[in-house]
Amino acid sequence: MKHTYARVIAGLAKSGTTALYSALKQSLPDDYVYLFEPRNYEGSSPNVLAKILLSASVCLQDFDSFDKQIFLSVIRAMSL
């Protein structure tokens, strides 16, 4: 039985999404489709890794059907 997985990594700029995307991309098989900052997703490939930036121009609903949705955020320390 062939396993299929669609994963999306989402976050704000400078939150580490590119680093996580790169690490996952290196570990996944060659039959994956890799999408770097698409504004939408209309594909039908069962094996997808997408990295998106959260913004008004990205259609988040296109990624609702993905098996794994990873959201990254950054907490910055404030200097007093």
C-alpha cells in the first residue's frame, strides 16, 4: 500500500519556515511535489510539501485538505 501525505508549513516571515521546509525536503522521497510560497494550491498530487507565508494574498482554504498543517510563530524577547 502506498502512503500519501500532503504537508504545509505556514508562518510569518522570519519564523523559521524556510529552515523547516528545507530540512523536510531533504528527508522526503523524490516523488513529492515541492511548493515554495505559492499563493494558492489547485493541484492533485498526493505527495506535496508546501511552504507558505501567512498574508492576505495567500488562500489558506486551499491547504485545508493537507494531512499535516504546521504553523510556526516567533516570540521575541523585549528589551527593557
